[in-house]
Amino acid sequence: MPSWIFYFVIALVIIWFIFKNAGAGKGIKTITTNELREELKDKNKQFIDVRTLGEYKGNHIREFKNIPLNQLPQKLNQLSKEKEVVVICQSGMRSARASKILKQNGFEKVTNVRGGMSAW
């Protein structure tokens, strides 16, 4: 196979990957745990902890309701699309995934807590 074909295929794969992931985090606000302290005072926001029940029971922030990530798609009806949803997990990875799920399901105002409970 000529080398130019190899490079052409690699370029196509890279372009596909970029377009596939373009906007993946679009519209998702990110805040620090310090900024979260102020947000917790806002009673008009929904606070969701997407860690497992065991992790949540071990340590959690009082204002946060536990909806584990694997249960989130089935429990979206428990959340209001009219209110902002603030999402936290242990490190920020699961909450980033949860934020994307929320956005894909029509939640306009979604905020992810960077660093999660590890940074709290």
C-alpha cells in the first residue's frame, strides 16, 4: 500500500474523531468546589451526587440528592428541566458523563463540579 493512502486514512480517522466529539461538553458549565460553596445557597438549583449509594453514605454534601450514574437515565423524570442541575461525583469524571446525559435529554442549565468530592 502506498504511504500516502496510509496517511490519508489516518487523517480521515482523526477528522472523524474531532467531528464526533465536537460539542460533547457544549453548554455544560464547570465550577470549582470553592464556587460550589456559593451555589449551595441557591434553593432554585437541583444538586445531584452521581456516586454509588455506598460512596454517598460514606460522605456527602447535605444539599445533594443521590442518583447514581447508572440509574440517572431512568430517574430523569425526578428532575426539573426548568431548574439548573449541579452535578458532583468523586473526581469529576462520572459527573461529566452525567452532565452529558442531562444535556442530551433536554436539560439546558447543567453545571459540573470540577474535582468532585476529592476536591471538596
